[in-house]
Amino acid sequence: MNAIATSVDDSFQRMRDKLDAEKLRPHHAMDPYFYRSHLVHEQELEHLIFKSWIYALHASEIPTAGDYQLVEIGEDSIIVARTETGDIRAMHNICRHRGARVCEELSGNRKTYVCPYHGWVYNVDGSLKAARETHVMPDFDAAAHGLKPVKCVTYMGLVFINCDPNAGDLVASLENIRDPLGAYDLEQAKVAHRKTYRVEANWKLAIENYLECYHCATSHRAYAKMHTLKDLDEKSAPVVAKMLENADEITGIPGISKTHTEIYLDAPSFGACAHTMRYGLFEGYV
């Protein structure tokens, strides 16, 4: 009988046993355990999600000093804000005193963040501005009690964050795809619409669905004809070749004709991966 993992009957030993069993059955879908285990999810958050560079927003979404957006990662809340100097910074949305959130609205403009519990006040860059009654503690160092910073990188207008204070260099990876990214003038882009919705599934299921297009012919026939051809490579090759033939000249961007770049094992550090892919579409399809 197969039992669904719960926080009551789960354990590291059970997880190790399940992993060992997976190694004996390659090329099969993973055991449902890995999609239902609370323990597995906690480990994934700690060792994968919180140590990876994650796209947060476009710089145009916080154009003015004091503008901010909240980004939720797991159960953590991150403030991404434009400071008075024009820089974009990210910080944990947790008061350094007793852990209350200092900001609840998902976006807006503020001159300060005020903890609703004991009234500690933080500047938009995360530094501590005021804390009641701390003058009675001669050794209290206000400079050491700002909101905990989150690593933040802005590249071509795209803002990425990483919760790991020891996160490696993402820009080194992105520089390898500068040419194809440059075709879209992303730094001058604007966000036309943003929609956030919760998927009632384990995050791996959503990623797995995205990474395979075996389902495209049946599920997305109206989306892109390139995905619904029976003989994909044979019939799409001429379209892709035509797209690439004069791509460098038409766009004025040397190297834009390169269709595919993957930076995974060669990334400078864990979580600093980059991937770009371009392909042609048949006329009349988007």
C-alpha cells in the first residue's frame, strides 16, 4: 500500500530511501512522494529556491524613489524598492526586532517602512531610521539593525534577486547571452500587464510541463503552428533557417542569429544559470 507523505510520518531516512529507489528506475516519472512530501518541499526551498537567482520585476515598475513591490518566495516576503539615490535594492520584509512584516501592501510608494508592532522605522534603503527607547541601551548600534539585505542585480532593466547572502555572480552568465537579449531593447521596455495566480500543484509539476512540448500538439494547437507539426524538425527547419539568414543584418545585432544558449554546468556558481532560445513562427501565428 502506498501512503501519501505527511509531516507526521515523513523523515530524512524515508526521503533517502525514496531517492535510492529512484536511481533504480531511470527514465520514469518521479514517485508521487516527491510532489507531496512537506520535508522534500522544505529542502527544495532551502537548497534550491532560496539559493537561485529569481526574476523579480522590471525596473520600469518602480521608476520613482520610494516605489516598491513585494515579491513572495515560499513563505518569505521580499521588498524590492527604488532608493533615494536611484538604486534598486531588495530586503527581507521582516522587522529586525520581533519579526513582524513592515509592509503589507503589494506595491506603492513610501518614504519609510514602519513596523506595526513596536514602531521601528526604516528608510526605503532598509537602514534603521528610528527605534523607540533604544537610547537607554548605550551599546545599541542602529547601523547594524537595518532590514536584512537580499542580493539584487539589475541587468538590461530586468531585476533579479537571490536570498543566499553568498550567492555567486549572475551577470557573468547573462553576459554570455547579451547579444540575443539586446535584440529586444529590454532596458526601455514597459510592463503592459501583470497577472499573478496560484497553481494548485507542486512547483515541479509546473516546471516539468513547461520543459516538454509533447503535449503542445493536443493542448495548444491554436498557440503556435510550429509546435503542432507532426514532423517538427523536418518542416520547421526551413522556417528557422529563413529567420536566421539575415537576422544579424536586419537587427543590427551581431550574434543574434545564434538560436540556443544554455549555461548550466558552466555557470559561475549554483543558481546563476542562463538560457536563451529563438525560433521562427509561421505567418499568422503568434
